[in-house]
Amino acid sequence: MPKHILVVGSINLDLVAQATRIPQAGETVHGETFQTFFGGKGANQAVAAARLGGRVAMIDKVGSDEFGARLKQGLRKAGVRVASVEKAPGHSGVALITTDKHAHNSIVVVPGANGALLPEDLDHHRAMIESSAILLAQLEIPLATVEHLAVLAGRYQVPLMLDPAPARAVGRKTMRAVTWLTPNETESTTLLRETEMGDDIESTANRLLSMGCRNVILKLGSRGVYLSGHDSQARFIKGFQVKAHDTTAAGDAFNGAFAVVLTQGKSPAECARFACAAAALSVTRVGAQPSLPTREETEEFLRRAGRR
Ligand code: ATP
Ligand code: RIB
């Protein structure tokens, strides 16, 4: 039995309004559609990996509200092991999302039960953490919990993939435990405590590496990613050209996909290309988890792209 991919991260219900444009501060705009989707960066990455054939488990908390049981059931149905998803008093994590016709979005995340996942909770799951093939984390749970996960990852020598999203500064001690750091441009700027990301992507990647992580994968939207670090030659992996409808969870599709093929022994560059394909497919569809592709869809997409 292969080791599992373990996601320690958020589970949200996404409340999504589609409007012709995203309102500015103080402004009201007319919405066109309203839908709810299963989301949360942790849950999205877990479902992305499971749909692509990974053996996946999750640690987090859902609320005692009406959403909690539905969110957990949604993960179970997607093939994610949820024995370590507990119930916390209060509301589940929610994300209020507005999307526009250009596939842009703005998101307010209210952590709810995700905020109740504390460092000591991880200690109850040490055996599970120790026996994982890779750990995936993001920053929608308390930073102290992510920091503790980094300590455990180091202690048990399990690779840690950190998506530093939503953007927050992360200390060097944690960065030194990260095997794969996957920021987008905003998150890179925040990590480097700069005001904006310069045009020199190679230099940004080098400065992130100098904070101590082993590899960095800079996510560059439709342009793809830049991969650099100890386990791969520095290089761009081009994004795939698709018609984007909704980019929510593109980054999560990337991380989940990268983890699955990495644990199956592919090279980092091959993993990044496969992950760009899964992420490109996800932006052609609306919603977070409904947009995440299967293995067959992703392989077929890559075959077609290879023929062009
Ligand atoms: P998210 O929107 O989930 O927050 P992110 O900001 O973390 O995503 P992005 O760089 O926007 O990360 O997207 C992750 C990956 O998804 C990209 O590296 C790329 O491979 C793919 N991707 C994103 N947008 C597009 C697009 N418009 N067309 C094709 N691929 C895309
Ligand atoms: O990365 C996309 C996710 O961010 C959404 O599903 C939403 O829940 C927010 O957490």
C-alpha cells in the first residue's frame, strides 16, 4: 500500500456571487448568479490529489453548524480519508467570493473551525504525520499550527509542501523545514517583505531560497511556473493556453497534482508540467472543487497538447 499524502489545512464552504465586475470599497454591484461550492485551500488540494489517483488523508476541523457535516461528507465522497477531521463548536470555515466575467475573483475567508486546529491537535496524529509520503499545508489555519507541522516534518524527515496562501510572512525556522514552497507573486512579495515583485523571476526565486526552503515553485498565473532549488535545474514550465472562466483553486489544483505525481516518482519538471495541465483544466470550469480534473482528463489534455 503506498504511503498517503496528508493535507493539514482548511475546509470551507464557498459562497460565490458572479457579477459583471468586482465592487470597489463602498460600492454595490448587481450580481448575476449565486452558487455554493465545497472549497478551502486544504480541502481543494486534498480533493485535487484524490481525483488524480492519490491516496489522501486530511487533518482539520469543521464547525458544529449545518455546513460541517456536509463539508466532511463531500470530502469523503471525493475519496479523502476524513477520520482526522473533527468537529469544533461554532461555524465552519466560509469564503465569500465574487467573480467577474474576466475570471478574476476577490475572496474574504472567515476561518471559523479552521482557526480551532491548534498545534496540540497535531500531536494526536503524530503517527499519521510520520507515516506520510508528503505533507501539504497552506496558511488558512493558525500559523502556530503550520509552524508545529514544520517541526514535525523536520523531525520525521517527511517532505513538506507549503502554499503560503493567503499571503502572510513566515519565519525562517519554518522556511528551513519546507521542501517545496509554492507562492504566487503576491505571496512571494509578502514572504520577502517587499512592496512589489520585481520583473526578475530568477532573483525572486533565489531570494526565497535564501530564506531556507529547499525548492521554490513560483506560480505565475497563465504563464505557468518557475521551478528552482536543490532538486531540479532552474527552469520555466510554460502554462497551457485555455479559455479561463474561473481561476478559483487553480493554485490548489497545481499543488494537489504536483504532490500526486511526485510521490509516484516523477521528476520535479515532469510534476510541474502535469500540475500546470491539471490547473489549466481547473480554470476552464466554475467553482473550487467541481473544477478539479480527474487523472484521465488530465492525461487526455496532455496528449492533445502534445499533438499541437
Ligand atoms: P489561485 O487562483 O488558486 O489563488 P494562485 O494565485 O495560487 O491561484 P496561479 O499562478 O494564479 O496561482 O495559478 C496556478 C497555476 O494555474 C499556474 O501556475 C498555471 O499553471 C495555472 N493557471 C492559472 N491561471 C491560468 C490561466 N488563465 N490559463 C492557464 N493556466 C492557468
Ligand atoms: O484557493 C481557493 C480557495 O481559497 C477557495 O476555495 C476558498 O475557500 C479560499 O479559501
